Amino acid sequence: VGMAVAIDVGEAADIHPKDKKSVGERLARWALCEVYHRAGLPSGPLLAGMQREAGGRLRLSFRYAQGLSTRDGAPVRHLAIADAKRCWRWAQSRIEGESLVVWHPDLSRPAAVRYAWADNPEGCNLVNGAGLPAAPFDSDDL
């Protein structure tokens, strides 16, 4: 089973994107890499794990994260972090290799992270080296 992340080519008010070519190319890429074993990244980064670190930081790991970066060189947007009561705050982050370290200065024991967790988040910028966007995620789903 494959999935094409279309967060950057979709339509705000319609589940059917006008840019079907990009979605089709991403689905084909997934099939070529995963089914036919062609070299390359089949998808944008997919959340795979979360580890707590000292200083109230969470380290997120991803599948398909080679070349992890932001599309525009800016900090990761649409990234939120919560305490145990699920009080959400906009997070700070730093990319370290294929991981994303996330924190908020007011949280000493963060419990969860979300990325692009909205109906139509605009300007999502977390991508891998192939320029494929990260899928929205909630660490509670791990």
C-alpha cells in the first residue's frame, strides 16, 4: 500500500486536486521504488519514531528522510508541541541529519508533537532531498 503526500499541490476547498499530474507522478514513484525496487526515495518523510531527550526536547525520526531540510531554508512551519494535558504551543526545531529535534522553552516535559495538523495548512516546508513533502503527523499515532 502506498501513499502520495499532496499537501503542497492540493486544493483548499476540494478533495480532488487540480494538479493530478504531480499526484500521479508521486504515486508512480512510490510503486517504482517500493514494488519494482528502483533506487530513490519513494515518498516524503514519514514519522517513524520519537525519543525524549534532556532539556525538554523530543527527537523525531522519519522514514525517507535522506536530505531532510525545509523547502525554503526557513524554520519548519506548522509544528506544534504539547505537554501531558495536550496544551499545544508552536514549537521551535532544528534539523539534525535525518532527525528533527523539537522543543518549546516553556515545556520541560513535552509529550507530543504535530506537524501540519489542520484542514489546509499553507506553506508546509519540511521536505527530503528529493523535494518531496513530509506527511502531516501527530506523534500520538506512533
